[in-house]
Amino acid sequence: MLVHHFLEQSALRSPDKVALIFQNERFTYRQIDERANQLAHALINADLKKGDRVSLFLDNSPETVIALFGVLKAGGVFSTLSATLKTKKLEYILNNSESSFLISHWQKNEIVAQSVTSISSLKAVIMCGEQKNPLPACAAAPCFIGWDTFIHPQPVSPPEMPCIDVDLANIIYTSGSTGNPKGVMMTHLNMVSAATSITQYLGNKETDIILNVLPLSFDYGLYQIIMAFKFGGTVVLEKSFAYPYVVIDKMIKERVTGFPGVPTIFALLLQLKDLKKYSFQHLRYITNTGAALPANHIKALRDIFPHVKIYSMYGLTECKRVSYLPPEEIDRRPTSVGRGMPNEEVYIVNERGERASPHVVGELVVRGSNVMRGYWKEPADTDRVLKPGLYPGEKVLYTGDLFKMDEEGYLYFVGRKDDLIKTRGERVSPKEVENTLHEIKGVAEAAVIAIPDEILGNAIKAFIIPTNGSSLTEKDILKYCSENLESFAVPKYIAFIDSFPKTSSGKIDKKALK
């Protein structure tokens, strides 16, 4: 089973079923499959070889969906890149991946033109949409060609493709410790395994309609497409959550059954005053990952969506998903991110590398076919996180995340190994402080960072976004923290702000805060 077989099998079963809804357009499985086949033939004719990389520098759009499957059908490896990339980082990724092709939108022509002139591996740049402006003069090489011109007239039947499931399917670029992004290599087997496990515990079926506002450059957003096409569902694709009421109207109109989000999306949703006037009768489940939902947000979501299953989950790009909390456990264990998902083993190791006892903090280890192949062209970083497993030749993923596990196997996030704040000789988990801040009435969102301090080594600084109409003061925050945290964990500084800087995947960008 290969990733693009999900599309092909759904197109065979239900060719005329709507697979994708984008703005006012609807695309059936047959249409997407045939257009992906055309792109695959065009890439092969343009000299794409098995294993060649193709970068997709696109907004959330039908072309992104068609392109990722078309690249796979041609035997290539796709990378969905953040649509907000600037010239320097785009150029780095194209060089690092040695991309043979770049697919983008015409409105990004200036950034593209400035980025590709020195990329010797590029054979062509394929531009989607209507060309409104001429390309800058520096875009002489490689050749630029329009999407429609490139794929027509190509056959709508699938090409011969020699890939097997251990071949690479996808490279996702994620923030690296050096400042340059690292490419996480995922094989067909990795992606099929992850999609199978997740759709199993979510209980997905072909009647499910998934609303996706997450960027397809973020693996959480990307897998909404992969998984829906696996079980033959429908995806309502939005560019973002920038206009919440528009998204809510679309959710109701299209009878959405599944809504994946991240804490920042749910925090924004919960600030809408009139949310309870809407009827979400078709919504079956909500999923959250990227960071743990604060307990008070879970309670608020339960009040608004009493009939909806809420799945609190934890994952990382290197293995896609690690754990999920069964919805029936969310009231009993609101601070847990659940147990390992099907077809996967997770455990905690102490500083000596031994399996830790219940409630002992240690590093989380993941074992399963969903674990990445490694970091692209980064053997030292790969060896740092992929270490020998149970059997000869097996590798398991050392996540770098600190967790506790209870006697029943439920996981509790403590913090990143490199995120713990050393202050006053003590180690403080930013997550613990943030959870406490979220308990305060009037706090919409909160984030904690360390800043250098001559006396303390590091001081804790808390950034607060108050809810609309809140009269919270710094004194109120410090009083609550003093009553609920150990003295060394109480923030020294409080800053009230209007919004947080965000990464392309919607997480709070703490590096930017610093």
C-alpha cells in the first residue's frame, strides 16, 4: 500500500463523490485522480526520476492536493512548504532538498524568482493560477511554465510507477536547533501506518466531512487530506482561520463532522461571544494537537459542544502522532495526552536509559512503523534521536520531550528537555506555569519564556492575552501564581499583549517572543 493508492482506491469506489470543497468549487475523486495522473505524466516527461524531490510552495488550494498525489504517482518525493516563507529560507530548502521541480502560485512570483536563480538542480518552475504580472528579469533560469500548459494534454490514466513502501514519499521541513530547517524524511510505509492508526481510533468512515483550516505545510493539516482520501470522506479546505464566522458558516452549511485544530484556534473560537447561538448538530468530533489544551478550554468546549467527542492528542513531525486521549477519559484526565495509538509502543526512559517506573519523569520514546526514516542529509542529528531498539537493526525515536506515565499507561507532558527553565537552582516546566495562568479568569492565552537574569540565572516572563473586557492586572496574575505555584516558578515579569507571534503551523513562536 502506497500513499497515492488512497486516492486511487477511493476514486475507484466512488468516482463521482465530492472529495474536496474549496471556496465555491467542488472536486470529485475522479477529477482529482485524473488531474494528478496528468501531472505525474508531465513530470515524468520533464525528466523527473524516481526519488526526485518536488517542492510545493503553495497556499491551501486544490492545486496543492492534486500536486502532492501527482508527485507520488510519478515516483517523486513531495515537500509542502509554508506559504509564508521568505526568499532566504525558500532558497535554503530548495538547495538542501536538491529539488528538481518547484510548484507555486503566480502571486508568489517575486519571492520565487529571487529564490531559484542559483538552484542548479531545478529543471522547471510550474506556476498555478492566472499570470497578472510579468516575471522579474532575474527569472531567466530555470524555465517557468504555467500549470495548465504543463499538464495538458497529458493522459488521465496512471503512469507506471516502480516505488515500494520503504521509498521516501515526503520530506517535511521543521525548525532546526541551528536556525536552518531540518527535513524529516517519511516513507510511504511511515505515512500509511500513521494514517491507518489515526483513522482507526477516530472511527472515521466515508460519511465524514472534515473541515481543515490548518496549513498543508503542517503535517497535522496535510494528514487531514491523506486520511480523508484513505476512508473516502470529504475535506472542506480553507486557507486559514483568519475569519472565524466565515469558517463557522461553512462548517454548518457543509454539515461538517470533524474539526481538527490547535490551542490557538480554540482560544480564538472560545472568545466569540455568540457561539452558542449556532447549531453544530452534525459535528461528531474535535481533535487537538500541537500543544496540550488547557483544562479550562476543554471545559468550555464541552459546554459549547456537549455532544461532540474531544480528542486531546500529542504528536511530533518525526513520527506524526504519538498518543490520543479517549474522549470518555477527558473529564477524568484533562491534563493527559492519552496513551500510545494503535500499532505503536511508547515508553519513558530515565537518565540511565532504563525504562522508568510510573510517575517518574523521563524522556518519551516511540517505537513503530510511523517513526521517520531520519533527517535529510543530517546523519549526526539522525543518530542523536534514532537509537537502537529492541531488535537488531531496529531504530526507535527519542523525542526529546519529558513525560510522566501513570500505571494505566496514560501520558502527561512535562516539557521539552531543552525548554525547561533553570531558575534559582530549580528546573521549571513552562507548561506547568502556563497551565496555571490559563486557570485565571480573564486569561485568553498565555506563554512563558526564560530571560537572562544576573541574580537568578534565568527569570520567568509571562505573556498574557486577556479576554475581551477583562480588567486583569499584573498584581492579580502574581497573586494567583503565588497561591498555586512553588515560589521559584512564579513569573518575575508579566506582559500584556494583543496577539502572539505564530509559526506557520499555528503554534506560539517563543523564539520570536524572546
